[in-house]
Amino acid sequence: MAPGTDNTPPYCTESDGGCGEEKVGPVEDEDPESSENSSQAKAGKPPRNLSVMRHSMSQAMLVCTTDLESTVGVIAIKSPFGENSGFLPIFRSGSCSEIGPKTYMEDEYICVDNLREHLEAASDFPSPGAFYGVFDGHGGVDAASFTRKNILKFIVEDSHFPTVVKRAIRNAFVKVDHAIADAKSLDRSSGTTVLTALMLGRTMVIANAGDSRAVLGKRGRAIELSKDHKPNCTSEKLRIEKLGGVIYDGYLHGQLSVARALGDWHLKGPKGPLYPLSSEPELEEVFLNEEDEFLIMGCDGIWDVMSSQYAVTIVRRELMLHNDPEKCSEVLVREALKRNTCDNLTVLVVCFSPDPPPTIEVPKIQKRRSISAEGLDLLKGVLSNV
């Protein structure tokens, strides 16, 4: 996808690589109630004071359409939208988070549809802006909860933001990871995968460490914007083994089913530059245009039981029915439960326009069929005997 030339400045110039209720402020440690949670996590039991089902909806405009279509089998067509497109996204989102078949809920998430308003920033702050994140915790909820509360703060307060956004995001992941190790009230053995999406104008930067996944819906096609960091993945396996790590039966050090995560300091040991369990995110930068309709962000409980294309097909179909991203996220969670997922479930659906997706016009191919004179005589003979 080619860069656009809207009126917003380029925010990603480096070549290398809860729903917004909290206002960004000082780094938040856990309160006395979370100290109890920490002790529960040490005993192998995440906190019990989390709601079983959580939903959020932001600025959803309910516009009904009766023209329902199936997008299965749609062929990729070259985009007619290029650098001169005047497209400017309007962000709105919905989410659903459910405990699923597990005993404890360890997922967290954040949805911020209006970043400037959320941060109470100056009028010259990049707009439109938005921020979304999915945090799939393990070993307790401490790391996931802490990351949700603080990662956006670390990004926007980094010296490279907003001119070199990619570096600011990389730095924020490392800072959050080290802050988890330093916070005395947090369980150092808790960890979390982190998947974030930062939108500034038409520029969207996806950052991922772990096995959650971001999928772009582009005129009915699924475009995966993140890679699942599993220990058996070839590139991750080579990196782990080079750093002295060991993989047993698909698990890092025989304990963890992901190759990248924040926290888990019982596996990382003393602070250092590199660990087999990495906290460094992989980044993907996208310049949005009219063909980009929505983004799906989900934890592995979703992707363990359905493909990216199937999820995009469901969301597009639902948006054409009711144009409500929250209902779309609920449908995805219900579908994953029907398919017997074994994990907590969290999914966000982020739309880039106030309108529902348009109908995809598939040109009909006119084929003229003919019959030979001999065949026609044979057919007449058959019909005359009927």
C-alpha cells in the first residue's frame, strides 16, 4: 500500500523497524487491592475480582442495510486508490472480552477512538488519532493490567514521539517490561503478550510481541498485519537457540507457549540487552485508503479456532447488516465459543469510516452457448419421443 498525501505530516519516518477510561499520567503501580491479586498470582491463581464479560462501544453509527453478501472467494483486485487519495479515516470501535472455558480472566484491552481528547493534548496534536491494544496475560493478570494502564503513556512521552513513532513504540515496550520487573507490588512471574495499533492520520502502526493477531479487512480480503510469535516458528526458534534458549515440545524452556512477551522475569533472569524471551515488538506500518474498511485485533483464543479470512468475512457481513462494531466483536466471540476454544477471548473491531462496507460488484461473464446441427437434430428426436 502506497503512502498517501493527506494534510497530515508523516509520523513514521524510521526505516527499521479498558476502553480509554484512564487518563495518561504517572506510571501506575498497583493499589492495595492489587497486592492481594499479586499474592493470588504467586499461588497460581489470577484475581477473582474481574468481570466475566466486558463490552465497549465507541461512536458507533447504526446504519442498516438489507443488501447482505458473502465475501468468500473474492479475488484480489488492484487498488485504484493511490497517493493522491483524499481519504481521511474516522475511527470508531467495539469490543468484547469473555472468560471462556478458563477459570480465571487474564485478558486486558484498551480502546481510544479520539487520542487528542483522551490525552487532553494541544490542538496541534496529530489528528485524527486513535490507540488500541490487546493484552493476553498469563501467570496472573498483573503484567497485562499494568501494561494496559501505562504503555500509551510511555509511547507519547518518548522523546521520539511523534516524529519517529516506530522508535517511540519500541522504546515503550522495553520500558514497560523493565517497569514490571521494578514494581514491588507486581508479581514478577506474571507476563503478557502485547498487540497495539496506533493511528495518526492515515498512518497506522501495528506493534506485536506474542501470539495475538491484527487483521486488516480490505474490501473483503484478510490482510494479516502481525505474525504469531510461537517458539516453533522458524525465525523465533533460531533467535531463541542463538541466545541459549531451549524449546521443549513447542514451549520455551518447557513453560511458555509464546516466544515474545512482557514480564515473565522468572524466565528472563537479571536485566540485560537480550533474552530468549524477547520483549521487542515487530512493527508493521500501513497507509490507509478507501479500500481499508476495518481492523480486527484478537487474542489467540480467537485465532486458535478460526482463520483470519473467516473472521473478516463475518465482520464484513455483520457490518453490512447493522454497522455496529461492538455487535461484530460479540459475534466473533460467540463463534469461537461454538468452535470450542480453550482460552480467554478478547477481540476489538475498529472501523475506519462511519458508513457500512459497500457491496462488492462482481462482474458477470456473459457466455454464449451454441449447439451443432447434428446435436439439434438429436435433441429434436429425443423430444419427439417424449
